Amino acid sequence: MRVGILGSGLMGGKLGTLFARAGHEVVFSYARSRKKLEGLARDAGGQARAGSPAEAARDADAVLLAVHWSRVDDVLKQAGDLSGKVLVTCSLPMNADDTELVVAHTSSGAEELARKARKAKVVAAFGTVPSEVLFGVFEARESEARPSLVYCGDDDGAKEVAVRLIRDVGFDPVDAGPLRIARYMEPFTMLVAQLAYEGDGGPELAYRFERFASPA
Ligand SMILES: NC(=O)c1ccc[n+]([C@@H]2O[C@H](COP(=O)([O-])OP(=O)(O)OC[C@H]3O[C@@H](n4cnc5c(N)ncnc54)[C@H](OP(=O)(O)O)[C@@H]3O)[C@@H](O)[C@H]2O)c1
């Protein structure tokens, strides 16, 4: 697939690298220096390159939004027309110092994004894990007990595209339902972040849902 990365920082840089290693054609965009984008593309190898947000979005089968909430309007403007595009977002609606969700309970960042990019097919995915765990999950992708990754969205076709990317990174995708479920996923991320950054075990943290049948 062709995957455009909008925001090539901790999340976009790592996810783009892993998508490229999984064989996708990746365009890294939206960092403050072109050199950084070129370095990411070089290190990712495969068919990765640096480009503008418009170039990343053009011809993309999936576009990953990975910017701070305060940069969403700017990057969308630079990306241009996203009509019909699968827009996978890991961006959380955080305040300036990343301490609080500024949208919650009655809406979510993903739903607000769908209002901003009206004709895009928004899927919320990848935002529930810290960037620090992504390479480790990829390394362990052949193992049986893959970590879970919840995702949600309103378009089934777009969700299938997201599932491919989720699997390629090494997670076991868990369909949480329609996009409005992002209003539960995003606060859940705050819990994961608390455990990752304030807990004793370090930030390389993922989660796994398991079902247990009750005895007959
Ligand atoms: N980090 C995590 O573990 C994590 C986990 C889950 C969800 N999230 C969410 O994912 C999103 C991305 O987080 P992140 O940690 O990847 O952020 P980040 O490392 O700060 O990356 C943001 C990207 O946007 C670029 N950018 C910022 N201002 C810009 C400007 N004025 N012009 C051009 N580019 C600009 C940055 O450029 P530079 O590269 O030049 O800095 C960087 O490439 C956020 O919404 C966050 O809440 C993050």
C-alpha cells in the first residue's frame, strides 16, 4: 500500500518506518526540517521517501495523522483534499502541555477530526500505545501472544485497511466499533500513558485483551 505520514515525530516516524519495513510505500511529511524527513526515509529503507503533506496524501491508500492536536488544522490544510481517503489517526486531543484531553465524554479527537476532514474515512488506531513499544512489538510479531490494539471507525473498508497496518506492525487488531467509541479509547490511552510513564516497568508497554470462557 501507499501510506502517507502526516507528522513524522515519535509516532509518525516510528510507524512510518515499520510500515516501510513491512513493505509499504511510505512518504514521510510534516516535520520542521526536510533533513529529518530525508533521514527517516533513508533509515526506513524500502520504498520510503520524504515529501510535503500534499505529496504524502496524494495517491495514498492510507494517511496516518500523527501530530499534536494544536497542529491538526495546519497539517490538514497543507495536505489538501482528503476526500475518500482512509485517514488513520493516532492523534489525541491534548492541551498544549499534554496534561489533559481537551475533548472528551461527549465527543473525541477522532470524531472532531472527522468533522474537520468531512469526506475522509477516519479510523482511530495506534493512539492507545506509547511510541516506545512499537519497535519491540514489531520485533515480536511472529510470536503467538501478540498484544492487542483497539481501533474504531464508521467505514468498514477503511477499517480493513487499518487492520492490515495494525497487523503489519505486529498487533492483534480489536474492532471496538464505530468512531464514537474513540471517546472511550482516548481516555483509556491516558491510563496506558500513566502506566507507561509513571509506572515502574518503563514505557515499552502494550496491552492484551483475553477472553475466558466460564465453566459450564
Ligand atoms: N508519543 C507517543 O507515545 C504517543 C502515543 C499515543 C498517541 N500520541 C499522539 O500522537 C500524536 C503525535 O505525537 P508524537 O509524540 O509523535 O509528537 P511529536 O514527536 O511531537 O511529532 C509531531 C510531528 O509534528 C511536527 N511538527 C510540529 N510542529 C510543526 C510545525 N510547526 N511545522 C511542521 N511540523 C511540525 C514535528 O516536527 P519535528 O519532527 O521537527 O519535531 C513532528 O514531526 C499526538 O497527537 C499525540 O497525542 C503520541
